[in-house]
Amino acid sequence: MIGVRKLETGDIEAASAILFHAFGTVYRQRGHTPPFPNVESAVWLTRAYLDIDPEGCALAEVQGAVVGVGFAHLRGGVASIGPLAARPGARPGVGRALMAHFHRLAAGASSVRLFQDSFNPDSFGLYARLGYRIVDVAPYLVAERLTPPRVAVRSAGATIVVRPLEARDLESVQRYDRARTGSARGSDLALLAATGRGLVAERERALAGYLFYRPSPSRAIVGPALAETPELLADLVDAVAEALPGRAAVIRGSA
């Protein structure tokens, strides 16, 4: 029988190892760059989620052995689920057991969302059988080398400023994000601001977009990001390339 319980501090090492190996196996099988370059990056994510969503962190076990890990995030009336991973070679049913646990946790939410890689038919099929449907497509881009733009192009008459995020910007970024996503994820954005870097785009001194990124010696994770137009979003990504030229990058879904 597969049991599911709350993830505790002492479980971080085992949970992180499952995330690292499970995602690495699936991504490499399909010719993609794994989202976790090393176990340390998975440890960082697990610790971060345990700090901001302790009730939403769960482990799946079979006879005391950890076989799966997952996370849920309750943000007002919106709940999101993920990442979710089963230990490679684990018995079938780990993902379904974790999802049942999270559905009970999110029973009061009006919307339950998850981000799913389209190239993974196993988990895609599971979520479809559980009643999820595709409502949007988000980009997931990988750059082997960030290259700054040679020429900056601006539309006529537009005054656009892209600058580093400052502490005084965080509250307005949180309001901007909630108005456009419907999700109360201010604590997530505060964590990203505290552990990484951010940029804001302004048009005539009004906030028109933001982007967070977290650099490491070899690569940068870029996102989340929101902007009023695709051009402004491109300006924000270009600013990361100017700040971190030559780095590899993973750019998560943006709008």
C-alpha cells in the first residue's frame, strides 16, 4: 500500500534525490536538458517549498521507503500542484496517491492548476484521467549561451526603462502579479527576491512588467515573468543576457 504523509525537514535529502533522478531520467530519455542540473538545486527548491508551503509538501512511502514526492501551493482561491515525482522504478500508483492527497488539501480552491511537460506521456495521461484539461500553453526555453542583443529597438514614442528590482518595488510587483494571474503568490515572489535577482520594466514610470532570475556559476533559471507586451518581455530577457553573458539558461513559462 502506498502511504502519503507530510514532508519534514529530515526528509529533504531523500525528497531532493527523487526530484533530481526522476526529472533527469525523463528529460534525458526525450532529449531535453534536465531542470535540476545537480542535487543541490533540488535541495534548494525543496527547502524553499518547505519554508513557504509546509502543509503542501508531501512524501509517498511503501513500507517505510520513500518512493515519491510532491508539492501543492494554496494561493487564495487558486491552488497549483507541482512538481511531482516518483522514484525511477517505483511501483505504479505513486503519482495517483500523491494527487489524491493534494486534491483533498485543495478541496476549497475554485481553480486547481498544474504545469505539465507535453513530452511526458505518462504523467500527461495520468492528469488527463484525473480530469485535468489543457487551458494554455507555456514556453519552456533552453539557451546554451546567453547572447546580449546587438541593437536595442524601441517603438516610436515609447519611453521604456528596464532596471534592477529594488526592495521598494516588491509590493507593487505582488499587486501586479495577482491582478493578472488571479493567484495570491506574494510569498513566492518575496522568496525569489530574497534568494535571486529581479528586473522591472516601466513605461512612463508605470510598472509594465517584471522578471526574476537566479544565477549560478554555470546557468541561470529565468522566470517567472509577466509583461504588458511581448516586446517588453523580450526587453526583460535581453537585460538578463546583458547581465549574464555566456551563461546557459532555462527560461520558464512567461506571459
